[in-house]
Amino acid sequence: MTGTATGRPQAAPATWTADEMMSVAAARALRSGVVCFVGIGLPSTAANLARRTHAPDLVLVYESGTLGSKPDRLPLSIGDGILAQTADAVVSVPEIFNYWLQPGRMGVGFLSAAQLDRFGNINTTVIGPDYRDPVVRLPGAGGAPEIAASCREVIVVVRQSTRVFVERVDFVTSLGFGTGCGQRERLGLRGKGPVLVITDLGILEPDPQTCELTLTQTHPGVDLEQIRGATGWDLSVAAELHTTPPPTPRELEVLRALTRQGRP
């Protein structure tokens, strides 16, 4: 499927997929020299794309304990040997969390979500109002709460739908802004929280006054009503709504080469 919306019609055909647009948008958010806590999947794709294009000095840290990995292909898991082989150092998982993550030494961390609410709170634990008897029990927290609490900035990458973008998450696995601005500070959390939410439809950022997620960019070929229809709350929209620049030929060339190399 081509275009910027999964299965949704658009005005004109595009030459990239929704996942490619998300990967490119996430890569563009990363700066050279920043220490990035990377997860497998789209975050790893975005980080490696950024390192190969505009951010050659981006420092990639994987949860398995590899610091400064420079893989020549996309790793298949956090235990992929290519990460250790190309790392500046390999340390234990407890050291990654206790020394690098929790003290605030990670510049950017990536997260995804099964549910996300208007204040960037994330649920990856249970779906349904009863924790003891949920409709669906999800994989759980992993390291996500520490990433949400301690990374200087968090970028959330997730496909947008009313199933995911809910009025209120059923369970707060990883805190965004809680009930609004000030709660992170009251709880003593180090990081800024989610600074960007990148979806297959557009980009949201927290409002400086309220911390409510606000649509600031729509991806090419996606209209505002599509995005409102995929959001489970009354979506706030920036006064100046921009269109995400489409992927460049160079970005697509590098991204597609990475993807081909990463296939098992």
C-alpha cells in the first residue's frame, strides 16, 4: 500500500508507505551527538536512518547493554550480535538502567503504545476497566516507565486510530503528563516527557500551557478530518497547521536499503 494512511483514500498516489513516512519523520527528530535509547522495530529503523543521513554522530544505545552501536544492517532483536560487534562498549542490562537511563544520561527515548491519551499517558498493560479481569492482557511495562520518566525527551511512534487514541487510558503504564502540566515536576521525574507523537497521519506536540497533545503537522495526502476521525477525544489543532515535508529521494533510498538488509 502506498500513501500516508493505512487503507485510507488520498487525493493523489504517493511513492512511500505510511511506515516509511513515520520512520522518516522520526529520524528527522534526532540530532547528531544525542544519546538515543533505541528499541527494535520502527525506532531502530529511524535511528539508523538518521545516523546514515543527517546525524552521523548520533549515539545508539540498546537495552541489551550495547553503547554506541553502529550496525551495518537493522538488528533483528536487542540480542542481535551485530549490536555488540559494532558497539563502543557492552555493559550489563542493570548498568544500562541504573547508571545510564535513570540518572538522566539518555537524550532521547522511543516509546510506542497500545493506548495513548490526550496528555501522552501510555498503556501497555491491560485493556478494560478491571485490572484483575481485563479484556486483553498486554505484554506489560518492560523498561518503558523508566524511559518515560528519565529520558530527557521522549518520542512516541504509533499508528493512529480510536482504538489507540483514547479519552483516558485504562491503565497508566508510562506517565506522560498525567492530568496536565506540572504533574511530572511534582512527582520528581527528570525528563520532559513526550515532546513528539509521530503517527501514520501526522505529528502531535504538547501545548506549552496545558501539555495537551496538539496536532501540529499532517502528513502529505492526509486531511484534518481523517485525523479527527482517528482520535478518541476532541483534538486540539495548532493555529498554524503545517504539512510534513515528504520523504526525499535520498531518505527513501537509504531507508529502503536498510529495510532490505534487515530482512531475515
